[in-house]
Amino acid sequence: MSSRTPSSPLARAERLARSPAFRRGGQWWLVTGSGSVLATDPTFTGKLNRFAAAMAAADQAIANIRSQQDDPPTPHPGRQR
């Protein structure tokens, strides 16, 4: 059992950017004004999977760039300043 207790059911779900889609337990759900609807169309859920993977890759690329910007410059051997 996890030591963290989420404050809402969505806290354990993976929200897809600012969309009404979220993945929970390997299934995609769409949030509507009156509740949530399970997405079952394989073409649609496949697109959601690809988009989620692209977003994760973009987030990682941004994190890598930011960490490189935070690192001090490495000295170049043989160069004198």
C-alpha cells in the first residue's frame, strides 16, 4: 500500500495535458460535465496513447534542456582564459 493518499480519484490517474482525457488502470476515460465515460474505440485510444507518449517525450526533452542550463559550463582542456 502506498504511503501517499491522493485527495481525489484523478490524483491516481494520468491526465492528458489540458484535455478531458485521463488514463487510469490502463484505460482511457473522458470527463464530461455529467461524469466520466470510458473510451473503448481502439483507434481513438491508440491515438491517445501515441499523444501521451509524445507529450512524455517532450516533457523529458524540456527537463533535459533545463538541467543542462542549470549545470555549470564544463572546462575545455587546453583552453586558457
